[in-house]
Amino acid sequence: KDPELLREFIEYAQPRLGIHQLTDWYRVDRKLLHDLGGKYIILQHGGLFGALSAVYPDFSWDEALFLRTGSKKSSQRWLYVSLKKIYPADELREEHRILEDSSHGRSVEADIFIPARKMVVEYQGVHHYQNSRMFGNTAVYQERDKQK
């Protein structure tokens, strides 16, 4: 457990994972950390919660907010990181409000927006195609997809 090595890895990983504020760490998938070579140093600290608590002890981390591999938000983060590799010089905005939907009186949110390319990228999780108790009926998501 080398605290300086851990700090170096966290600082190395932040820009590569699109971490702009500490709360962005809640959306990082373990696989992304492993791909960056951080599997063992993170495990030595009991996981991402323990590692970040060691590097940023003054921040009030909520262990329950750390995502599990395969969740929608962690998959969306993987998509963000992948797009950043393709468009390294471009600004990418996550969960960006792209327009006001006047027919429903609310704005529509894009998973990822690349302003310079006027490109919107949506992550279509399984809840867009299969009903589930957790997310409800697909009709809601499919209607929202049509609006976007």
C-alpha cells in the first residue's frame, strides 16, 4: 500500500476517464480502471471507495454511490471515454440539455453532446427494449427516444 503510487495512479487516470470533479468518480466502471493498469493498486486499498478515501480524505465519499460494472451510468462513462479517444481535442458534455420540448414543457437531455461536431450520442440500455421492474415499461423510453 504505497500512498504516493496510489495518488500518482489517480492523477494519471483522472484526465483519461474524463474526471472533471470528484463526484465523476462515482460513475467509473472497474473495467476502465483495470484497462488503465490500476486493478491491483485499487484492490490493495479495498476498492475504489477505499482508494479515493485515501487520496481525498477531506471529501465525504458515499460508498453506496459507487457503481457496479455494467450499470447504465458506468456504461455511459465507458462511451464517454471511448469518444474522447476518437475526438481528443473536442469538448464532450455529459447529460447535456439539448433543447426545450415545448409540447411537454420540459427539456430533453442527451447522454453525450459534442458541440464542435453538433453530434448527440445516446446510450441505449436494455431498458429501451425490454420491460423491467426497475425501469418500467419500454414505451416511456421509446417515446422519449423519438423526441430526441
